[in-house]
Amino acid sequence: MNSLLANRKLFKEGQKILITTHYNPDADAIGSSLSLKNYFDKIGLKPQVWLPSSLPHHFSWMKGAQEVLDFEKAADRQIMQDSIGDFDWIFCLDFSGIGRIHGLSNLIKNTSTPKVIIDHHLDPENFADYYLHDTKAASTCELIFRLMQDWGDKSLIDSELGACMYAGIMADTGSFRHPNTTSEVHKIVAELIDLGVNTNRVHRKIFDSSSIDRLRFLGHLLSKRLEYLSEYHLALMWLTEEDQKQFHSQAGDTEGFVNYGLQVEGAIWAILLIERNDGVKLSFRSIEPFAVNQFAAQYFEGGGHKNASGGRIPKSNMEDAKKILMDVLPLQLDQINQVKNL
Ligand code: 5GP
Ligand code: MN
């Protein structure tokens, strides 16, 4: 693995840089992509951000958000297909499995343009030339901070760039409560505050920006689509296509929903199944020391972090997906029983 940090000289003024991140981007995905874009703008590079799916509206305030391209929009897709060969570098942020960029993966995989991965997920795939990869980092935004620091450019962090960074750090630490919240995280945030980042504004923009529909959708989930399976210490939640239609669900609306399951007393883990037109997506969350990433990888073509993972059951509807899940739950009983009294 070539380290990105030692190779600043590779990036020459005027070079075109493509920055991309994962499907259904969260605050860390968008925050890290736009922090890096804003940084590269400042040092004379020419960055563009391409997303495999749409930008959730609660990130539209971030500097540079209006210029991103979305592969799911036909006009943007055409531009992407026509210009994929124009870049000097491709930066892949907040993912390290090429499948996580869905429709964009073929375009990116098939270019010989040198690639850089900046990420904190486990088990990175070997498709890049340079890496800034650290599974101990709580967020990819933290790694962007480290990059700017190591390249001697920390002074270029202004309040707008810092706000993008703060968004990712705040979200991926669950607002500073997950076990990944190290003293390093707090030190970086302290610096961002000193640089003028309005952390309260960022929090409000991301968490206090729900439509009435979304809040009612959450109410529906909690009142009608949540079951506690005490034998498995599992809070199980699901949303059908019908539910999503009823509440006019938009991209990003279900972000954070799965975490509510962990508020059930006794729950060690929570699963949220979401029906999509191409199958069912699963989100897994757990409390220490119970790991969900192996479970996601073994049965649901997924993976992720120890306590926050995702996966999918392709070409399935909700009814079948629930059956598949119920079939594999008993296989977890040993592990559940080992940790339930800790
Ligand atoms: P979410 O439930 O928010 O979609 O995903 C939680 C975490 O699980 C993400 O931060 C990501 O690390 C991981 N994740 C989600 N979907 C997948 C997947 O399909 N494959 C892998 N390897 N990780 C995933
Ligand atoms: Mn992340």
C-alpha cells in the first residue's frame, strides 16, 4: 500500500481531480468529499465531486454542494460518461469496496487513471494506487483533517471547509457518543471551533431539518414497524415500499432511523430492513462488544464497521427478506448469549 501522506508532490497545479463517494451518501461521505474539494480548490487543483446517487437535501448548505453531479440523473450521467477520461486522479472517499458506488463502479473501475482511497472501513479492496486508510479513525473527515495537517495546509481550513469536516465527524461518532469518539476526535473539533466553525449551526442543519412527512414517517416506524425479539435481544424494524410512498420518503430520510432500536432496554442490536425496487437493504447497529459486520458479510453481501454495518438481499420483497433473516437469527444465539450480560 502506498501512503498518500508521503506523496504530496504527485499532485500538480491545474490537475483535474475526480472525487467520488458511496451510494446513499451520509454526512461523512458528503462532508469529506466537499472538504477535500474545497481544499483542492484552494491549492490550485481542479476538483469535481461525482455521486452515485442524489445529494440528500440536508447537506445542500455545504460549500460546493450545488456543483456535484448525480449518476442517477440522466443529464449528469451523460456528462460523466463523456468526461471520465479527462481526470488526472480519482479520489474514492468513505468507501473501499468498489461495489459501494453502484452504477459508477464500472466507469471508475475501467479507467487507468490513478486512484486514491481515503477511508476508515474495514477490509479495503485492492483497487487503488495510494491509500490513506485507518480503521481507527472515526470518520473519513478526520482523515481529511490529517491530510491537510500532514501536508502543511491546516491553515487553509476556514469556517466553511471546517463545517463540512465537522458534519462528518459529528455524524460518524453519533454526535460524540459512539465508542469511536477518541480524544483525537475532540481535539480536532476543538481546533475547528477555534477556526470559526459554527458547530451548533451544522447540527441544526443536519438534524433539525426534517420535513413533517419525515417525522410522521418515523412515528409510523416506531408505532407500527418495530418489534422487540427478546430471545435475540434484537430490535427489528422494517419499511415497505408502500410505507415509503405513503410518507413521501426522500433520499436520506431513513438515515438514523435504525439507531432508535438500540434505545429499547435490553437490545444488543437493531436491524432495519428497507424494501427497494431491486431488493431489500439492511442496516445493522449494535452495542459493544457485539459485532454485526461479520453477520452482514456472511449472509447479506455487506459489511462495514463493528457496530454499524449494512447489507442487502437482492431481488427480494419484504416478506421473503424477513423469512431469510429469521432463518439465520438462531445461528447468532451463541454470540448473543456471550455478550448479553456484559
Ligand atoms: P447504513 O446502515 O448507514 O447504510 O450503513 C452503515 C455502515 O455500514 C456504513 O457506514 C458502511 O460502512 C456499512 N455498509 C453499508 N452497506 C454496506 C455494504 O453493502 N457493504 C459494506 N461492506 N458495508 C456497508
Ligand atoms: Mn464514514
